[in-house]
Amino acid sequence: MIKQVSLFFTLLFSGLFTLTGYSQYSFTMDLIPAYGQGNVLNPANYPKKHRMVISLPQIQAGIQMTPFSIFKSNQKDSSGIRLHPERIMSSMDSINYIDIASQIHTFSLGFQLRENNWIGLGHRLISRASIQFPETLARLVYYGNKPFIGKNIDLNTRFEGMVYQEFYAQLGFQMKSVPSLSLGIKFKILDGITGINTTRNEASLYTNPVNYNLSGKINYLVNATPITSGKLFSNLGAAIDVGVEYQFDKISFSGAIIDFGMIKWNESRQLSFDKNISFEGLPLLKAGQSIDANFNLWIDSLKKEWMPAWKKRPSIRFLPVKIFLNSRYSISNNSHLSAFLFVETFNEVIAINAGIGYLQQISTFLDIGLNIGFNSQLQYQIGNQIGIKTGNMHFFASLDNWISLLSISDKFRGISGQLGLAYAIPSNIFQKGNIKSNMNEKKFFRK
């Protein structure tokens, strides 16, 4: 049981301490259609001016949470800085969440099959975790049940997490040249590595004000899959991305559905626990009975009463589906305006982000972008991106919601970002070769 329960905490905190997760895609990617990274949000947004693009390792990371204060909750005294949990908990919402994830794009290759066709292959390693908990749970853990005597407290906690890898093949088609209509699709084969989720999550506790007896109910159903090292595709899944892009003169519109699919966790174990609980204190010692013996008997009875039932049962879990809409207006060849809408569902929560962006090409090798957006709680977010082109090498980096760092001493909401590197071969290199070849052919036939 200890191994199974520790799975969730391993999944949750490994993202925090090894590679910080993210809970939203980098919205500045809608500003970079010329880069290979641009098709992460829309497979129709492939680099049409390049003959071939090799994307080297690219990392996306970040964390989002219900804003509550940690740094504002410390105070200096003679012994140094100490946290004041009461200030932390008083800044929490009634229901709180922490949402982390990460993506490592290990490798991708794309190239023009013909002038208007694009194909690509790639691999990603993805992790995602989310936990939702009530503020009363934090108070119970720190203070015990004393503040809740005579009260029935709700301790419902829901969590979901998964780590998987995907292998994908991408196809892109430009149906028309003027106005242009592009379609893109990604077929993904998924390999589930480890995961956990709750399908039932009811918990409550009541403390009797007369005799302080505890009573309550716990009704949990948890699916957990241990790490299946060396078993490739033992948890098999599939997903698809579909996107469209329409461009007329200086205006373009695009939309996509991302990660529409699921994984069948064949190695999943199911924990089932549904009990009414009661605790009336430790049993009294009988004559001649030692404390250790009595305590061991009490522990054995607790194990028998509280040990949940584990059994191997395959489960199916859908990926967090995402919808991305974008419009773009080119003020000039070097400056562009954009607007976006991003919707995602994960752990039974719908996240919505919308905003506008601006991209300015400073020189032939430097692009700088800015995004200003709002989430569903009407909290504003600011993101920036920078693109550097030197020869055939393209470097891209972005930071979303960095405004949260300025208010980190008050209420930190989280941050996300990415960086990546790609090697691109422009189409005009091949076109110039074709032109030269055609001229030589004309001279030959004139002779």
C-alpha cells in the first residue's frame, strides 16, 4: 500500500523539483508561425517558407495555482525567518488547486514533400498533475480537530496525474495559394508510463463536543498505475490534433483541437475504500497487560479495519482536451497583431484564457513579442517571447504570466515558459537552384 500511495506524491513533486511543470501552453507561440515550434498549438501552423526543419530538444514548463501567499506569511524574529501558517491559510480560497506539468520535445523532423505539402515526425515526453483540496484540510493537518469541535467538515480532495510519451506523424496541406487555406493533422501513438486519478473523493469528519469522539465517512475510488519500466506500450493510447488556417491578404484566422484522445492503462490498480469511521480513543489496559502488547493489538485492528482493497483493473483516461483559436493581422512585413482564445479541460476543471499579442521584427535575426491575456478569474497575465535567427539556427524562448513574479510577496499565481532550438533550411535555397537550372536548359535549347 505504501508504494501505491507514494506514487501520487512522486508524480506531483518530481515535477516541482526536477523540471518545473506548466499548466498552460505558451501563448506566445501563436506569434511565431515561421518557427517550427509554432505548430504545437496548431498542426496547420507549419513553417511554409522552409524546406526542412529539425527541432532539437525543446522544453515547456511552469506551475499554476490558486493564488495564496507564502512569502508574505513569514516574519523575522531573533531566531530568523519563520513561516506563519495562519497567514497562509487565511489567504487561501475555500477550494484550492495546484496544477503542474512539463513537456520535453526530444526530437522532431519536418519537411516539404511537395510545394504545398508538409510531413513531420516527432517525439514528446509529457507529465501533468493537478490536486484540488479544501482550505479546511490544511487547517486540520496543522491544527488538528480542535477548531472543528461540533462541526462537520468537508475534506473532499481530488487529484489526477499522468506521465506518458507520444510518437506522432504530422501531415500539412495548403489547399489554396491566394487566399491560402491550410489544413494540418497529427496522429499520435501514446505510451502511458505512470498515472493516478480519483473517480470518487468523498471525505468528512465530525468531532462530538461532549465526549470528543470522532466520526465521519470516507468514500474513495483511486486508479493508480506504477511505473512500467521496460514495458513499452503496456499502457497504449492514441490521440489526434486537427487544425485549420485561413489567410487572406494581411489577415489570417486559425483554429485547432489538440490532444483529443485517451490512454488505456492496462497495468492500472484500483483502490476502493468506502467506510463509516469512528474513533472513541485507545482501549484501557487489562490487568497484567503491557502497554506495548495493547498498543500492537490496537494497531493490528486499525490495519484490518482501514486497509483498502487493491486489485488490478484496467482503466481508460482521456487526455486534457484543448481548443485554440487565433487571428492575426500584419500591420507591415515586420509587425503583427494577434488575438487568441484557449480553452482546456483537466481534472474536471475548465480553464479559459484569452488575450492579444504583438510581434515586432527588430532585424533579420531578432523577433520580440508581447502577449496580454486574461484567465477565467479575470486575472491578467503578461507574456513575452524572443526569437533569434543566426544562419540556419532558430532559437525561441518565452515566459508567460511573469507579472506574477512581481506580486510574489503578495499572492503568487504561477508562471510558465519554454525554450527551444531548431535547424531550418529555407525553401528559397532550392528555388534558386531550380531557377539556375531552368536558365541553363533554355540556353541549351537555343543552341
